[in-house]
Amino acid sequence: MRRPEPGPPRPSRRRGRRMAFSTAAVLAAGACVAGVTVSASKAAPKTAERASSGPVSLPAVADTYVIQQSPAVRRGTSATMSAAAWPGWNTEGYVAFEVPRRAKGVRTARLDLTFERLANRPSTLELRSLPTAGWSEQGTTWADRPAAGDVLASARSAEGGTVSFDVSRWVDRPGRYAFAVTNPGQWSAARFHARESGPRGPRLVVSDASDVAMPPAPRPSRPAPTPSPVPSSERPVPKPTAGVPAPAPSDDDRIRKGTLCGASFEPEGGQSVKSALKATDQRYGGMEMTRVFYPGLPAGWPGKLGDDRRTTVVSFKMNPRDVLSGRHDDRMRTWFRDAPGDRDVYWVYYHEPEDNIAKGEFSAADYRAAWRRLRSLADKAGNKRLKATLVLMSWSLEPGSRRDWRDYYPGRGVVQVLGWDAYNLSKTGYQDPAEMYRKIISVSRSERLPFGVAETGSHLMGGDTGAKRAAWLREMTNHLTKNKALWAAYFDLDWHTGDYRLRDAAGIKAWRDFC
């Protein structure tokens, strides 16, 4: 928890009016448009056939997909591209296009994908921004995949054999464009024809580009080998029937029964960590989750709390440059491998990094890259109860912070849960919980990610003996439960910004009733 501190003003991101582009007006390579990285393309080959006036259909120049359950497998030579959300089978598809420099201008653009199989397809698919560099058709795996960014468009796939995304807002000039195809649903698997399928592969259809020289259908530089069959253990299986026993429930399943209760605490008066945990448990009648902090590398399991068998939200810190150098790979590989598999462990890399980045201790780009490296190490452990959790200040969502929370966000392909630290910022009363958590809930829903409140609380307002804060706590926990927060941990510490501890009878009873 930190006192909010305003940061430097952010540069304006307003877009200018759309213009038609002639060859002389093409922007320099490396421009970035609304989250889609654009680089100037190579001129169309001399052997290209001349297109007639009207819409032009451009084939993909690269496509592949990656598999979470097989993080080292490359699928760039496959004749299909996949976006699946299935228990034991999760994939993302990546595709890139080149709009040639000879395009006079682009007024509209549409990305078309053709289903290779109609069975089990999702009702809706999402198209996300993707870097044009840092990944390749032949070399990309789940372990080193690029971070998919904002949702640019969504489309229904319930009818017909194709699905189309309107990308006119982003594809408006010559250059290279890349996109991720993701599946926001469950028990569904979209499988498309890849560019190796020829005319049925991905197409970018652009209009008002009558001067575009059409490249021929792409051909691999060498004959594509027959893709290795996907092991039967990695293929989607039929949805289980009522007679099949369900797996042990995770917090994602249990949340329908209520938000888990917890607290941040620290030893007082010579206590050990374990005795402080016991005292906090007794005060609040038994917590359902524990919040653990490490100022540096995390201790080996079972950690500072011992064999505490409840949901854990655990934070640790390392400088991103050390992470990227591989200095901590062995240590973290072992830590992820040894993590318990009988409970959910929400691991948090460098919670609240905003102030550290503002002070220049490390860059936002390095922080996001370090997240990707750590997630790849976590995936190798094969423990589905490990949840990559980004914890940020709710203050970073406020205009007064002059921050953009996405600067710290490595993408939904890396982060599995969004965690937020939210405090009562009023100096005269207690904020309406609906307003206090509104942006947290809105952002989490827009990313289609579950969320939890890693720290929350308020010190007593002047003249309040505890009854008003207790009423606020009840209203707050009801609101978070209604909005399906995974967990909420009260910040039960005497901090330099105020004493947030619940030591009055009304406050203790309110949190005890929640627990």
C-alpha cells in the first residue's frame, strides 16, 4: 500500500483525421496505431498480378498458433490455426499481413477467417492487437509467445463457415499488421484454415486501394512438412456427462458461493509470523485466504506461514533486469515446481510497480517483459492451481494519477487474474463502495479476467467510534461478493499513512461476519 502520488502528464493519444495515402505519403517504419504496431512493408514483387478496382484481398504473410499445455511445441507449419478454450486444451492464434506501399489509401479493412471445422466452435471470437516483431511463424511457442493486447474487435461465429472482423480503425495505411485471435468462451474450440491452405487461408480485405499490386498466394520457402499429430491427450475431449466425477474445485468455481475473506497482517510485540497468523485467525473467526509478502525472492515452500492449507496470494520482488538476464531462472523454476497443488496459489510479481517505474528504478517495458519470462517458467511446472496475478493500485485508474494502467499490463495471455489495492481515499467519510470499486470491476470485466482485492481498508474517520466504518465494511463486502470478486483481504496494519487495523468491537465483528 502506498499513498497516491501524481505522476508526470501523459502525452496526448488523440488520433488525427484519416487521410488517403499515396506512395509519397507513407509514414516511416515503426509507427504505432491504436495498439497495433505498424512497420513499413517491402514493395510488392515485380511478378505480382495487377488488381482490378474495388476491394483487394491480401493473403496472410505469417500465421501460427500456440498451445498452453504444450509450451514448447511449434505449429507454424500447420495447415490450421486454432483459438480454443477447453479444459486441458487452450490455444491462441497469431496472424500477420502486409499492406503494400503502392496502396493509395485504405478506407475500410476486414479480416476474414475460414473455419476448417465447424464442430465445437465458439459463439464469439476476439481479435487483439499484437506486436509485429518479436515472434515468427516458425519459431513461436507458448513459452515465448508475444503478449496479446487490447481487444480490437469481436465477432459472432454462429452462422456460416467464416468469421469477419472490422479492422478499419487500425488498418489505414501501408505497413505490416499483426493480430491475435482469442476465444473468450469455454468448452469451445475454433479451428481455421491457415495460409498453408492457400485460398482458404486468412485474408485481409481492403477497399479504396485500387492501386495495390496484388501479391501471389504465399508459398512457404520450403515444402511444409506434415505437421506432427497432436497427441490425443492434448486434443479437446467431449464435454463430460453427469456421470463423470468433477475435479477438485478451485476458487474460480467456489466464487459462486461467495468472495473469500482474508487479511494482510504482520507480527506485533515480538510475535512470530505464525503466531501473528494464529492471532489474526482468532480475531476474525478463521480466514479463507492469506496474503503473504516477500520483499525480495520468495522463500521456498512451505514458506513463512508453514504448511498453511488455504488459498494464498503471495507477492515477491526482483528487479526486472535481473529476471530478464536469467539470474533467477533456477530459483523460480524450483519455486514454481514445488508450489502446492491442493490449493490455489495466486503468485504476484512486484505488486504495485507504479511508483518504482515513475522513479526510474526500472522501465515499464522491462517489467512487462519480466512478467512474460516468469509466466513461461510457471507454465513449465504444469500446476493448474498456480495463478499469475497482477496487483496494481486502484489509484492508477483515476485521472488524477496521470497514469495508464496498461503500461504495467503484460496482456491477458500472461496475466490470469487482476488484483487491486483499493483504499478509502476520502478524508471526511467513507466512500460509496459502488463508486470506490467501479473502475476496478469495469476494467477487469473488459479484460474478461477474474479479479480480487489484494488490499483494502480505511482508518477511522474523526468522530467515528467504529460503527460507521463497520457499516461501510458490510456494504463493501456485500458489493464485492455481488460482483464476484475472488477474494478480499483487509489491510490490517498500522501503516505510515494511517492506522488501518480493526481493533474496535464493531469493526472486528463486521469482518468476522464476512469471514
